[in-house]
Amino acid sequence: MRNLKTLLKTALVISPIVILASCGKPEAKFENLETGEKVFIIKDPETGFAMDSIANKPVKFYVDLTTKDTIYGETGVVVNNSIIKTSEGTYILDESKFDDNVEVDINSGDVKIKVDGDETKIKTDEKKIKIDGDEKKVKYNN
């Protein structure tokens, strides 16, 4: 009976300490890909880059531990399967995974503009203009 009382007293003293210790520190939701450390990410107000809020240093790539997505710290864009680990152990973007040929179509009333890489086409009721690099062609409608 005496051992039971001692055990209960010990449990009453230790329980609040264990509860406070486990609840006192919020868990990080991100991991710095280069260091493997758990980090709290904030946005740098000047550059917009991801920053480790505790170390106050930029984070180039980090992993969202909830979604398992890899994120590029400079833009906030998910870059899963679009990074390469160098021989030095750092990570870089795999440029071959990104498409430089962006196609844009703009339709505004009587004017239509289409941009596809280096080629731009502008069409109005009166004429068509085609710009391909340094070359420009104008065709008038009859």
C-alpha cells in the first residue's frame, strides 16, 4: 500500500511536467531540403523568398511535411521531380523540366494578339502583323 501511495504521488508530480513539455513547442511543418532540419517558413518582406524564421536565413528548397511537396523558396512554386542534387550535395533546378515556350492569346474587341516563344502575331480588322525574331511582316486586308 505504501508503494502505491508513493507511485501515485510521483505520477501526480511528473504528469504535469510531461504534459507541459509535449505541448509547449509547436511542431514544424516544413523541412529544409539541404540541411534536413525542421523549419518554420516565413516570407521575407523585401525579397518574397522563403526564410527560416528561427535562423533568419533564406531556404532555397523545402519540403512540406503534410503534402510531401518540394517547394522552391524563391518563388513558392512546387518543383517535385524538377530538381537535381549536385555532387557537392546542394540542389538546383533542372532547367530541362521547364518550358520556355509560353503561348499567350489575347482577344480584345477588334484586336487579337498571339505570342508563342519568339513569334508574335497581331490581327486587326485592317491588317495582320507577324513578328518572328528580328523579322516583321505586315499584310493588309482588302
